[in-house]
Amino acid sequence: MPFVTAPDGTRLFYKDEGEGQPILCLSGLSRNTEDFSYAMPALDGYRVIRMDYRGRGQSDWADYRSYTIAQEAQDALLLLDHLGLREVGVIGTSRGGLIAMGLGLAARDRLRGVCLVDIGPELATSGLDVIKTYIGKNPAYQTHAEMAAAMPARMKGFANVPPARWLEEVQTHFRETERGLQISYDPKLLDAILEAGTQPAPDLWPFFDGLQGLPLALIRGANSDLLSPQTAAKMRARRPDMLFADVPDRAHVPFLDEPDAVFILQTWAAML
């Protein structure tokens, strides 16, 4: 399996598939490379690089104090250097979008464009509160099938999702054990989130504005509890050229194989 090793010894897992213009995919907070499995058909014809952040997926667990956006941005640059890639397009889902905006200020010359997925410079507190209820905790289900059956009620804002899709999601992100379902990341990620919450929230609008001049897209779940319609509207006002889709029947986050999402992904990728 392909790994790159960070200076502190943490091994970081990645996938490198396809040929063409390289696109780096950065996943959500507790997610992993499989976050983009449904988007892969839309990205046919491109070189797609996916990575597991430290403490997630198949990457090594590390000191939880290194589970920060700044460190994860450095890890992403390390991977690009390892692969000999000077410039890439970046698709950033949730946490990955925050990392992408950080790269826009810290390493703009490495970016050819950014596609943000259900994330922006202002985060709704209601969505953040929901995230804190499950991060670092094993779900109260014994089997994949049991949790998949509960997903329609758990995932507020999602509709018209086939049962098979919920089963795929659960099987991808949770391990079935004799003790019930287990999360696939370091539970100390919760400690990192709680400690970060004790610090004053930075103004992220300069990070968004740092993407000026780059091909930019935003894919939002129409029922998102993290990226409000008001914030999305402000983003569009600041970047009238930004591609935008409000994906119906989806909250945080779209799967990225919805027709509206596919259209934006392919249109944005062609601009890189």
C-alpha cells in the first residue's frame, strides 16, 4: 500500500489513480479516501489523488495535538512533493475545504483551482454542535445492517437515498466487531476538536478571498446545517464567477454523484 512518511514519523496513506490533470481530494473531518468513491466516475480522465489524514483511515494515529488544519495542510503538501506534483486542483469536502482555503494563503502557487463541498468561511453553530455529538464515539449499533436501517432517521435533510447506499456508507466508515460497530479513526480526534474550540474562531473570509483568480466551485447540500444559504450567497457575491450547485435532497454532505454535483465537478475540472 502507498504511504508517505511525515517528518514526525507518521505514515500517511494515499491513493493515486488515473492519468491527466492531477486533482487532490481532501475529505471530511473523520472521513477518509472513500469519501470520493462516488465522485470517481465524474473525474474519469483525470489523475485523482486521495489521502487519509493522520489519525484517520489507514494512516497512522499520531499525537492528537497534531490533528489540526495547519498540520493536515502541511501533510498534503508533503504528499504533493512526494509525488513530484507542482500544481493540482483541489476538491475539499467540509474539513478538506478548510484545508484547501488554508493552502490558498500558504501555498497558492501549488493550486490550479478549488472546489469546495458544503463548506465556507462561516460555519453554522447548529451543524458544529451536531458534529460534536458523534466525533470520537462508537455508534450504538451492533451491525452494519442495523445502523443502515437507522440512517434515514439519523441523517436529517437527506431524502431519496436508496437503502443500498446507506449500507455502503456504513460498511465503508465503520468496522463490525464482536463489541459492535467501531469508528475507523483515532477517538482522540474529539480531544483535538474540543481544544480547538477553546481558541477564538479565526476570520476565514481572507482565506476564501485568497482563492481569488483561481477556478472556484461550490457544491452545497440544499438542506445543509453547516453551510447556511446566507453564507453561500455571500460567497457567490464575492466570487460571481464561482460555479455553484445547491444539491436537492442532500444535507451535509452530498455524495458527489448527484447530477448537479457531477455537472459542477466536470465543468470545474475542465477549467484547470
